[in-house]
Amino acid sequence: MIIELHLLQSFPVSNLNRDDIGQPKTATFGGQVRGRISSQSLKRAARLLFGRYGLDPSETGVRTKRLVERSATVLRDAHGRDYDEAVGVVSSALLALGFGLDKRRNTLTEYLLFVGNKAVDLLAEYSERDWDRLAADATARAKAAERKKADAGEEKKSKVKPDKHTLEAAARILDASRVVDVALFGRMIADNKDFNVNAASQVAHAISTHAVVNEYDYYTAVDDLQPTDESGADMIGTVDFNSACYYRYANLHLDQLSINLPGDIDLVERAARAWLDAFIDAVPSGKQNSTAALTPPETFLVVVRDAGAWNLANAFLKPVADSDLMAASTRALFEHFGRLRQFYGRGGLRAVVAASVNGDPEGFEPSEIASSRAELVARALAATKP
């Protein structure tokens, strides 16, 4: 079973997700340049809201390279270990578990790991339990580094295939069977595919329904303590921005979510609710302090189906050109969905729920229209029940 969420959301002057030179991200679609917000930034914005919608911190995860530092802090505070020595021991623990360390800063892992919030304490417990063996390894590595024999290649070689005992410890540390955001967005660990998790949710890059041209704001700032006999700005610069109405799409495969969170129906249901609510509210934080582009979605379409999925971006393959972009985009979205539903039929559709801040959606039966966000969410989730 699949829940699909389609949103139209208009942002005024903003730079929510910028590229390598600081400009709002764009994409060419339908032969025209569109504003774009990456799926990665939308997923992060949603993840940060899960606590607001009923998930406990123990049921969510973190993406981090700082397991060494955090676990060493636990060993210092909870077990009275010397912090610097603990850093070496935890580093050896990660190497023993099959993970590499950053070549430039060995207190960081080689790449971001997506783990549950309990992973720090579990890694600290493993390090404390095998302290003597791991401390000896840390000492040997430190001596090798002093002799300038530890180069990047040797660090790679120190990642050995874990034995059964170590694999069991790694499985406990990396266990994601109750970590909702790992279950939703998946995890890929190149060093050990046994710990990979197939994502239950797919998230599209948001694109503007119309053509955009990035603009820039020329600003100046004056020193408040500037002498009265002096004039002129003490800082001059530019900030890039655009204004756009975006189409956003995401889906959730409930069967895969149940596989990723095995044996806990309550957690699966709470995860689905948190996913739906969080994605409605998800807004990236880029340049928000200087733009306050905190506008909510105005057009909603939720589809619950047994199989298949429809991204409705082709509703905007021809860019919308209208003085009222939200109204015109809403018409284009709903009409495109109606044409697809008429052509492909209604087979497999469990529920369709549409809503609009600006009035009743056109082209839908009265039973398919929700008058509020709360009703939209409740009816969508009710449709997922057996």
C-alpha cells in the first residue's frame, strides 16, 4: 500500500536551498528554467519535525561522522575514562567493526553514518567491554603514526572483516528496526551491505510550476558607531533569491515500512502519521533569518493506492503563466490528475482526498474533498486500515 502526497506551496523572496555559488537551485524542465528545492533538504526538514508529531528521540536517528567524539564523552562521563584515551579506543572499535576513519581527522568516521540515537551509548558500551584489547590496538596505531608509517593506505588495511562476535556487536549498534527515519529514508553502508536498509519513502525534488529567473538583493550596512562626520556604508554585498510556486511530491510504501520496522504495528502507524504531518510542514531553513519565507502549502492532494505511483510533475511540463500562479497551478494539477485517473482507471485507488486553502477543489466528488488539514490527514490514514 502506498500513500502519495502532492502539495503546491508558494514562497516569496527566498533562498531555501542554494548551490555551490550561493544561488537558489534550479532545473530545466519542459524547456524552461525552474526553481528547485532538493529532496535531501526536504527530507532533513521533515526529519527534524518528527519529534513534534509523536515520535520519541529513541525512535529517531542521526546522520553523523562524530560517533567517536560522542562515545568518548560517554566513556569519560559515565565510566571515568580519560577522554583522549577513550578517543583512541572508540576509534579502534569502529575499525574493528569494519568502518574507516577520516584520513585528515581520525576522530571522525570516513563518511556520514545514519544510526539510531542509541548508537552512541551502544558503541561506548562495546568499547568499555573490550577496553583492553581495543586500547592495545589504539596504542599500536599511535606508535605507527609517530613513525610516520600510518598513511591513508594503511588506515584502509586496518579495516578487517569482523568476526562473528564483532558482527553481533555491530548489529546491535547499527540496529535500525526501531529507528523511524532510517526506516523511511533508507541507509547504504558500502563497507557492510548487511546493514543496508531499503527506503520506504521516495521524495522528489520540488520544482516551480512556472519559469523563474534568479535575482539578487544588493545590500549595504552602516556601522552604528560611525562618527557623524563620516558617511558611507561599511559593508556592501549581494544575496541571491527567487520567488516561486513549487510542486512537491513524496510517497510512502507502507509494506516496506512494516518490513523495516518489524513486529511493531503501533510504531508503523505512528511513523506514517509523523511522515504525513512532517512533510506537510517541511520547509528548508536556508536564509530564513533574512527572508522569513514561512508560508504553508495551499493545495493538497493525498492518494492512497494498493500499488503504483504517480508523480504529477508533468502537469507543469508546460510552465504555468498566469497572474494568479497558485490558482492556475492548482487547476493544472487537479486537471492532470483527473485525466490520468480517467485514462488509467480507478483500479487500485483506495482513497483520494483533495483540499485547497482557497476554496473547494474542482473535478473531485464531494466525498473526496476535505475542509481542513486535520480532516485530510485523518481520512488519508483511515484509508490505510484493513
